[in-house]
Amino acid sequence: MTDQFSFKILATDGKARRGEISMPRGKIRTPVFMPVGTGGTVKAMYMDQVRGVGSDIILGNTYHLMLRPGAERVARLGGLHEFARWPYPILTDSGGFQVMSLSKLRKLSEKGVTFRSHIDGAAYEMSPERSIEIQGLLDSDIQMQLDECTALPAKDKEIERAMELSLRWAECCKAAFGEQPGKAMFGIVQGGDNALLREKSAQTLAAMDLKGYAVGGLAVGEPQAVMLEMLEITCPELPAEKPRYLMGVGTPGDILKSVARGIDMFDCVMPTRAGRHGLAYTRRGKVNLRNARHADDHRPLDEESDCPAARDYSRAYLHHLVRSQEALGAMLLTWNNLSYYQSLMGQIRDAISAGAFEERSAEIAEGWAKGDLPPL
């Protein structure tokens, strides 16, 4: 196994790229979907299940882990990989998004942000340097710069201020990260829905020669068309030989359309959160197991799935578990959803290698459009 961080492109089809990130803790096949393990756990899943469905890397959340159980405690216990029993790559976000969206009484300055915990009201400071320090204590493999994510809609002047601050913080994070063989720090492109600001952010970050680049501040309420337009503007400004990560995205449809525009990495709480609320992702689209139509349905979610949750349990049983609020319902549907997402990523990678990404994407979307099986 390599002792360095590297990324190589194995195949392209239009702007879609199939590649491989190599790190000391393992290889990451791209395009990749990273299950979200917010507080050191992918909710409702054992880690061996997360690996078993085809996950190469998971995401941890700096904000939540610094508050509970605490980054220093995780470090004393051997780091996040040992703590969570996940020996493969982990990406941590910077904590910035949660500070802006969850915490109360936050105060922003050039040096960082002071805020109060959403858990107990305790006061904390998060600077670019402290964010990198926390991610180091967690022993994260891919670390993200601290940035300010602007909620949309917003005025251009506010978007520009946040974007410029994020660029200065990127320089601070780069200096704090230094040289860490086998690990990487990614910069984050901001700029809201303003094309010129997105261009400037991407160009400035590209000049910093970082190991990889994320696109942030999208999928925050804007129409999908706006998100895709920003990707079309941003991706050509980023180095072709570096991985590109679209943060917080998304739905299966978002993923297909973003891969077509050159994105390599994705994360989203959607498959796990949906699983805890009775929703299943399948090749026939979304299925709501709370609906009464499933109460007497002996058929599985998907008889062709490799996942036991989709293949071996009846819809009637899954409906019963969901309506009864049994923990097993959330576990089985989350298992199904992550299995479906990772199967989708495998199909995407294979289609790119075969030069058939556009055709395969259309077939997949057609399957969703047809909808679920008719009721019995």
C-alpha cells in the first residue's frame, strides 16, 4: 500500500471521470459516495455492513466530534479509526457548516468564529488553525479547510465577503496542515450562485496547489439547475489531475448529473436519514414503506438486489417495522439505501470505463421514472 496520497484518472467519458485515490489506509474508487458518520457512527449501521455494501471511505463531522466526545479524548483513545473500528480512509469536514447552521450566538471575525454549542450552550472558538488541529487529533485522512458557507438566497456583497474570507482561511489551513505524507487537505470553492465569484474562488484555490478541491455552498436550497450551472462554471477552473468533491450532495439524480459535469466525490445524509424515516431507495425510485399499500405485500423491495434487506424481507414486514417504530426497520432500510447508493456508484464507474455513461444514466433515470411495482 502506498505511503502517499495520489489520484489517477483511469477513464473518461465526456466530462465524467473514473479514477482512484490511493492513501496509506486504502484505495478509493471514484466517482465515490461517502456515507456520513457524523458522530463516529453511520447511523443504524455496523461498520462491517458499511464496508460490506462497498464503501471505501466514510465522513466524520468535526463540529459534532469536537463537542462530543471531544477531539482530545478521541486522540487519547487512538484516533477516530480505532475509536469507531473503521480502519479505512476517513474524510472530515471542517465544522464550518454546522457552526453556521446549528450553533447559537456565533460571532465571525478574520481569526475564525466563536460560538455556543447547540448541546449545552458552552462557548467555543474555531479558527482555521484549530479546525486543522481537531482534524489532526481525529487522525483524519482527508481534511477540509474552514470556510464560511452562505445560505442562499443572499446578496452578492455578502456572498463575496464570505468567499474572500474563505480564501484567506484556506491559506491559513494550508499553513497549519503543512506536509503530512499520506494525507490531504482540500480547499473549498465558495461564491454562492454568482458565476464570477465562483470562478475567482476556484482560480485562487487552484493556484494554492492543494491535494484536492471541494465545491461547497450548493444544495442549500437553490434549484438543481443553479447547482448544475455553478458546477459547469467551477469544474473547468479546477486542476484536472486533482479530485473534485461536491459537498452535501445528494439525491441519486443529483449524483448522475454532477458526475456528468466532472465531479468525483459525494457525501450526503440522505440515504441514512431516509432509512430512519421509512423511505427506501431502489432501482425503481423511492418507496415509502409507511404507506398502507405495503401492509399485505409479500414481495421484497427488490428481488434482484444483492442486499439482504431488499431481497429477503417482505414489504409487509418492513411496513410493520416502520409503522411500529422498531429499530430494525431503520437498520434494514438504511442498509438497503446505502447498498443502493454504492451499487449506483459501481454502475457509474463501469459505464464510464465502457464509454457508455450517458446511455447508462438515461437507463437508470428511466427506471426511476417508471416507478415502483403496482400494488397487489
